Amino acid sequence: EEEEQEEEEAFIAEMQMVAEILQHIVQRPEDYLENIENIVKLYKEIILHPLEEVMAEHNSQYLIELDGNKPPEELFMTVMDRLKYLNLKRAAVLTKLQSTEEEITDIMENDELFRTLASYKLIAPRYRWQRSRWGRTCPVTLKEGNIFPGLPDFSVSFLGKIYCLSSEEALKTFLLNPRPYLLPPMPAPPFKVFIFGPQSSGKTTLCHLLAENYKGKVIDYATFVQPRFDKALETLVKDTIAEATETAIKAVRERLFIKLQAKKQAQSTLRILEREFEKKEYDKFPSDGFKSLEESQSSFDEAFTHEPPKDGSLEDKEDKKSSENVFDDQSSKTDTLEDSIEDVTAEHPEVLSMIEETVKMTKDMNFEQPYEKHAEILEEIIKEVAEENMNRFSGAPKFGGWILDNCPVIKELWIVLVEKGIIPDLVICLSDTEKNGKYLLNRLYLENKTEVDSKILERLLDDLQKKKKEE
């Protein structure tokens, strides 16, 4: 009885605690019994019948029915037991070949590297990982069209082969799905080639043969890059001349405007001086209000008399006329200056003289860094060629498929190309080292035989004439 009472008390205490907890817990509408029953009813009415039809039509061999009321461990075991009898092949698993005991440096040679990697994480005692056809080249970057060496820290094994990835991003993409990077025609070279050689050495013929074999495109530097550079230089010259004309027009207009302002200032000062002069002349006359009758009478008589004016008054009038004429001349000059400011165009003589100086300077004009411009143009052409030649064959790398011919061998240009990442995978240099290039010289002679023979004859004739003169 005591035990029963204790159990009842414990049960009551537990229920009270649950009731207290339930007050603080958020209850969803889906958790109520009525809603649960409605959801189960909907499932039976809407989903259950179509699902049973699909299960009936499906192959029973590949259908696994599970009871959701069982624990997950038991469900997993039942699934694994059923999968054993389905004759399924296990998926190829990627294994990271890394060892905490032994450190692998990037300086390690390929043979030594593959020898050490082959013994990591063996699936069987005598089963060692084999070297793949990619060697140490990263398959992910090679698929994109770039040849980068793989790092030992990002080495993996797949289908019994060793693959070295170049970066962590490449490793992640390879681990997600390695097959696109390993399917034929990979490992195919991206085909980025530079060919150098003297004239008539056969480099252009070799370019076209290689392009035909690897389905690439020949980029002739003299045909593609140089004309674009010349065109860009022409536009630069035109732009500089246009800027020079604008600045010249502005300068001429400003100079004429300054002249106009000076003229207007002179006119205003002249007017002020005339007004001051008139005031002074007016102040000379008597200004008293109480004039004598004689003075008023004399002034009245003078006003009505028709005597000719004196010489002094004539001179004053002439001075006024001359000043008025000067003022009119200055105003006309200002008007002409205003008209000339408006009429300043590119055909103005002063503007033309300034433009001639800039044209003389632009004859030897060039870009501040011409080799960078060459590299930019070459980069644009390579991008265009890569886009055109992307589908040259199925599974072709994204970048590549070009061969550069007649590229000038200039140190500054090569430095800029390396900085921009325009680096070939293969550089071919043709040369004739046997017998001091006799074969190549003979070929050049045969190509230009008439010209060379005529020059030799001219030289011999000149020598004969000199000997005759000396004799």
C-alpha cells in the first residue's frame, strides 16, 4: 500500500510538472488531436490510393516497404539486407592521399612523389595506386584549357589511379563529380603554341599543319595584331588633334574675349573722363542766384543775337565731335571683336597654326606603353578565337586552340605577355645550326634570286669601274 501511495504521489507530481511545463511551451495547431486526425484522413483519401497504384505497377524486386514505427537502426539494417540481393555495384569512392606521418614537399620530383603517394591508404596489402595519364597535371584546369601542376596536398585516388589537383577549389569540384574531367578526349592538350624562326624557315607552314592536325586556328601577328594597333594609333592621333582643335578654339576665344574686355574697359574710362571734363567746364560758369540786371540783360541779348560763334566755341565743338568719333570707332571695334569671337572655328588662322604644331608632334606619336597595347590587342584576339573555336571537337578544352605566328621577339613585349597571363604551353623555335645556316641561306637566295643577282652584278660593275679609274 505504501508503495502504491508513493507511485501515485510521484505520478501526480509528474503530471503537475508537465502541466506547468505545458503552460510555457508553444503549441502548434498541427499538434492538436483533431488536426492530426484530419491530416491522416486527408492522407488516406487523397494520397494513399494513388501511392498503392504506383507501388502495384512498380517492379516488386526494386520496391522496399518499411514500417515507419520501427527505430531507424532497424530500418537501416532491413534496407542493407535488401540491397545485398539486388546485385548493385558499389560506387567508386574518391580517397584523399594524405599522410600525417610523412610530409610531402612541392619540390619533390614526379617519380618520388608518385612512389610515396602510391603507398597511402591501400585498399589491399599488395594493391598500390597507379599513375594516371594526367601525371602531375591538374585534370580540372586541363579541362578548362590551362596546364597547372598538381600539389601533393590535393592528391586523390579514383578507380585505382592517382590524380593531383592544383588548388582547393579544383579539389572540391573534382570530388563532386570527377568523370567529366576524365572522359575522352581528355587528357587533350589545350594547344597554345608560339612558333619562332627566321624568314623562309617554314614556320608558317608548320603553323598551318599543326592547326590542321589539332583543329586550332593560326593567329598571324602581322595580319591580326599589327593592323589593329595601327588603327588604334590612328584613332589616338585623331583624338589628340580633335582635343588640340578644341583647346586652340578655346584659347583664341579667351584671348579675343580678354581684348574685348580691355576695349570695353577703355570705353568706360573714356566716358568717365568725358563726364568729368563736362562737369569741370560747367562749373566755370557763375552759379549765383542773384545776378545783376546788366548781366541778365546781356545774356538775354546774346541769346537773341545772331552773331557768329567765337573761335573758342568752334574748337570745343570740334573736340566734342572728335571724341564722339573716337567713341564710335571704339564701339564699332568692340562689335567686330564680338563677331570675331563668335566666328572662331577650326578654320580660324590662329587655330590652324596651333593645330599644325600638334600635327607635327603627332607624326612621331605613340602610346605611352605600346607593348601593353600590343598585349591587350593580342588578348582580345585570343578571346575571340577561343569563343569561335570552342566546339572544334567534342569535349575540347574551354581555352586554347590557337597558334601564334610572326610574333616579334622583344623582351619588353614578353614581360607584358607574362604579366597578362598570355603564356604558351609550347614554344617552338626553328633554326639552322648546321654549316652556319647554309641550307637556309640557299633557300633565301633561291626565293630572291633575280634581285640578289642584279645587286651582285651592280657591285661587280662598280668595282670594275673603280679599278679602271685607279689605273
